[in-house]
Amino acid sequence: METSENYPLPHRLTTWHRRLQGLLERSVTYREIIFVLALAVCLLPEITPPLALVLGLIVAQLIGHPFLHLNHKATRWLLQGSVVGLGFGMHAGSALAAGKMGITFTVISILGTLVVGIALGKLLRLDRITAYLIAGGTAICGGSAIAALSPVLNAKEQQISVALGTIFLLNSVALFLFPWVGHLLDLSQTQFGLWAALAIHDTSSVVGAAGHYGPQALELATTVKLARALWIIPVALVTSLLFKTRGANVTIPYFIGGFVVAMVLNTYVPMLRPVGAVVVPLAHTGLTLTLFLIGAGLSRQALRAVGFRPLVQGVLLWGLISVAALALVLQWHG
């Protein structure tokens, strides 16, 4: 009987290579199955956004993200769709009052954060584009601001990755830290909603933390945060002048318009309110899935790529704005 040992060495090496390739392909299949099962677990009502984030982080460290190339688009569309869906559960009158309440805080915090962020970048000897992206992400709306400012700055892939990694890492901490501090200080839902909208970077973590704190905090935080996100446009335009990048494209966050339309329909078209009873829970589920995907995207490689000095800038800047925003909120709404 003829065995593989009777074949020439090149043939045997080819056979072994095919077998090894088959095993690797099978392991990838197992990773995909585990990943999809973990994603399905996030559909359970018992899984809160913070738990989904932790589950995503665990999956990222143990098996990695088998669909990482699709992660950015998936999180963006899920988050934007979820925010629009949340509009069907909010009232235009109270949202308008919340927007007026938060506008002064917003202007002060954005300008102050950008100035301090640029100064910290120089102090830490970071390249100015990375430092500016981290400052912009902290000042406005996290990953969305970084995505909008990157083409304006002609940022390189490494600079974008470092800024996003820094912001998403701190967002993960904020999702757990802010509700704990809020309860420790006995903040009202109004106080917490304003504080979360001003001091947490990304919309997903703002909505996740505020939703965990209470419905009034969620409505206030979402409205103020989205109003803050509109500052992407003027900040991007000013950035193009500061960095002298002519013809730069400014990304406009159109999903905020969808949120406003949904809120207006829910307020002034009573026959559509039953739609909100279906859409709003779906929006919360979408947010939970978004945070799972964000956690799953924070692989060990992504965390190592952040580096020490950008992380120091992000932590110091975030600490300053968190303390300053909390002091303002307590002073004006104490």
C-alpha cells in the first residue's frame, strides 16, 4: 500500500501545507461562529450597554474580531440609526428647552477643550495633528469628530488610529465611571444628563451612560450631545484655515436631522406614537450592539498602538473637562 511517505518531499510539503491551511480556515470559521453568538447574546434584554461593551472587549482579547474590516461602517450606521430611533421617544418642547440649557456649557467646553488640548500636545511633544484630533474628539463628539476632522487635516492612518484608540478607550471607562460618580454625588437626572453630554466623548457612551442613569437624563444628554455634535461644521472650517488645507471636505452629520424629524413627528403627529413604542426599544438594542462592536474593535494591537504620550494627553484633557463641567453643572443647576 502506498503512503504519503512514498511521495517526493515537495509533494508531501504541499500536502501538509494544504492540511494546515484547512485547519486555519476551520479555526477562522470557529471564530466567526463565536463572534456571532456573542453578538446574539447582546440581543437579550438583560444585557445592558456597559455589559455589551465588556463582552466585546473580552471577545477582542480572546479570539479577535473576524469582521474587523466591516466594524467601522457597522458601528457608524448602527449608532446613527439608533440615535434617529431614540427621537421617536422624545418631545420637541422639552428637547428645545434642554438645548437652550446646554448651549452655554457647550460653547465654553468646546473652546476650552480645544485650547487646553493643543497646549497639552505641545507640552507632551506630540505631533500636532494627532494632538488636535484627540482634542477635537474630546471637545465635540469622539469618533465622529475625528472622522470629520481627519480629511481636513490630511491626517495619516496611524494618526487617526492613535486618536480613535485613545478616545474609545476612555469612552469605555466613562460608561462605567460616570454613573458610579453620579450616584456617589447624588446628582439629579438633569445634572447628570448635562454632565455626561459635556464630558463624555462619544455619542454612544453618552447615551449608554445617561440611559443607565434614567429617562430624563437620557433625553437631556442626547439632545445636548447632538447639539454639541453640530459644532463639527464650524470647528472643521476653522481647522482648515489654521492648518491651511484648501479645498478640504467637511463631513456634515446628517443623522442629527433625522433625530430632529423623528422627534417632531412623535410630538405633533399623535397617530405615529405607536410606531415609537416599537422603534425606541429597537434603538436601545441597536445602541447595545454598537457598544459591543466598539469593544470588539479594541484589540490588543489597537490598544498598544495608542502609545503613552497620546494616552496621557487624552486622560489629562478628559480629567480637566470632566471636573470643570461638573463644577459648572453643580454651580448653575445645584
